[in-house]
Amino acid sequence: MPGKVFVNYRRDDERSTAARIRDRLAATFGDADVFMDVDDLLAGQRFDKELEKALDQADVFVCVIGPRWMELLAERQASGERDYVREEITGALQRGLVVIPVLIERTPLPRADALPEDIRDLVLYQKHVVAHERFGRDVADLAQAIGRVREKAHGERSGINDSLKQERSGSNRPRRKWALTGIGIALTVAAIYFFAASQVPPKGEGRYRVYFDEKALQEERKQAAEEAERQRLAAEQHRRAAEAAAAKKAEEEAQAGRVAEEAEIRLAILKFQQDLRSPVQPPSPGPKQDAPASAATVPPPTPEEYVARVGGDATIVPSGELTLDGRKVICGSRPTVLDSRLDEYSAAYPGFLILNPRPTRQSVNTRKVMGVRTCVRISVPWAGRATCRLLCRAAWSPPGLVGARGAR
């Protein structure tokens, strides 16, 4: 008489699929002949004792393996927590039950070296794959496989028993002769079968097993290689997408910087144009008794006086001979004093301009905006409170353009 079908699964891995498989098998073999812990254990029963009893009554062990099965096994091993799933598999292997690993979707069969020693023989049994899109057909094939295994085992036992009964009760010698011949054939077939099975020796004594073949092993290796290639391609695609996103972000930041710089320059141009429209007012003196000598009472210096006062490398460049980075710069008809110690780009007195050649040269190459000059104002102290205004930072000025406010 056939035993029960024991459904083994992990509750954190494909428990709903395991429940659906149990329901389909129960519809085929009957509820009483299919065991699953959540359906067959009652409150107050010893969990471990009932599992042992169910294994003793079973002849087929269905091990449901999902994508997290190996991960959960490793967690139980690392934490030292009791693993009932592993104990059930060990008990089935020791009892010699028919063990069928059921792989859900594309889950590969675990490698033998990745399993604990007490359940390592699990990989020796022929697997069965159940996919979502063909669930009904796959579970029906599983039920047929279980039925064929049971029929084969039951037929072998019943054939031997019938032959023995006929030999004992029959008085006809020809019938006895045929019975002995049948027994000899059956024993020969059984010897061949057990010899073939001994090529993959089982662990413990069992009634019947389903062993894997070389073709199934090759198929498993092929599926594992395909899965590794899919993972590699997915990682490569993710890496390329990340690089493209980083490049796009860098380009956007560079574009934002260019837009901000252009806006800053245009704002400077607008301010310069506004400055050109407003006259430059000299500073108002205070009360006569407190006011120092104003700029009107102190005559402006000549280029020679300025050079003599500041000293250093200040030099006088005649009008029309000023060049910056190999280009002639037109700043009116006045001479220009080049003073590298000037605090700003440039300054001016009524009779001459003062330029700091170092920031001016840097400005010439970096501040050109559609051929328009950018200008700012500064104050330079001279002879006490005398004030002169920064008039122009000459850069790419077309010939003849006034480079400073005031007389040429």
C-alpha cells in the first residue's frame, strides 16, 4: 500500500507555491495521502515528533526549492538556529524515500559542495521544474512521476509475491516450472537493477530512489552558465547607464557654469553702459575748517611724476604703442603707465592711463564677450584724498574707439 507524499518547503521561500503544489497533489492522491505541516499539525502536538511520524509514513519526499532556499540555509547555519527543513531532508535520505527536488522557476539545483554533509545526497536525485506560466502542466507531470515510481515499486513486490504463492500452492509440475522460470527472470532483473543502482551508492538503506543522469547534470551546468551570463550582462548594462548618467550630469554642470559666467559678464557690460550714461562727480568736500586739500587744489601728476613716486618697474608707454599679448590696444591718444603693483586692472588721470599688465593680460584672453569691452570703477589714493576713477579695462577694442571717459 502506498505511503504519503511529504511536502518539504521553507516558509520564507515560495510558501504560496508550495501550498498550491500540495493542493494539486491532494486532488490527485487524496488529502489523507499528502502531508504538509500547516495543514496536518494540530495545536498541542509536538512539532518534531509529528514530523518524524509523518516521515515514517511517507514513501515520497517532495523538496520545494525557491530562489532564497540556499540563502536561508546559510543563515540558519551561521546563527546556529534549529533548521527543521534540513532535519526533514536528512530524515528522508536516511529512510531511503523517493526524493524529488522541485525547482521553482529558474532556481538552479544547489551544488553538492555548497550543502552540509548530511543533505549532500540531495543533488543525486532527478529534479523537477515548476514554472509559473505552466504551473498546472508541471504539477500534473509531477503527480504522474510519483504514480509511476509507486507503480514500479509495487509491481516488483507483487510479482515476486504471486510467483511464490503459485509455487507453494500449485500441484502441476509445468505450472511450477513456469513459476520457477518467472522467479529466475525476476531475480535476474532485480540483480541488474540493483547493480546499476549501486553505481551511485545511497546513504542509508532505502526502498527506492530516483538518481540523476549525466544529461541532467549537463543541463544544470548549462542553466548555471546562462544565469551567470545574464547577471554579467545586467551588471554591464547598469555600469554603462551609471557612466552615461555621470557624464550627463557633468555636462549639465559645465553648461550651467558657462551660462552663469556669461550672465555675470553681461551684467558687467550692462553696468558699464549705465556708468557711461552717468557723469563722474568729484567727491564733495566737508566744512572748510575740516576739509583737507581737495583734488581740485592738488594738480594731477604727470606720467613722469607718477613713475618717480611709485618707483618699481613702472614704465611709460607712448600713445599708440601699447600692446598686450602681441596685440595693439587702443585706449585713446594719451600715454599709458604700466605699473605691476597697481591694486586693480587700471586707473586713469586726466593726462594718462595706468594699467596693471598682469591681470590685464589674463583678462584679455578670458573676458571677451562678442567684441564688447567690460569696464568697472575703482578708487586709487594719490596725494592724500585725491581720487581718480578706473575708466576702462581695454580688451579687443576696435581702432579709434574711446578707451576712457574724458578728453582724448
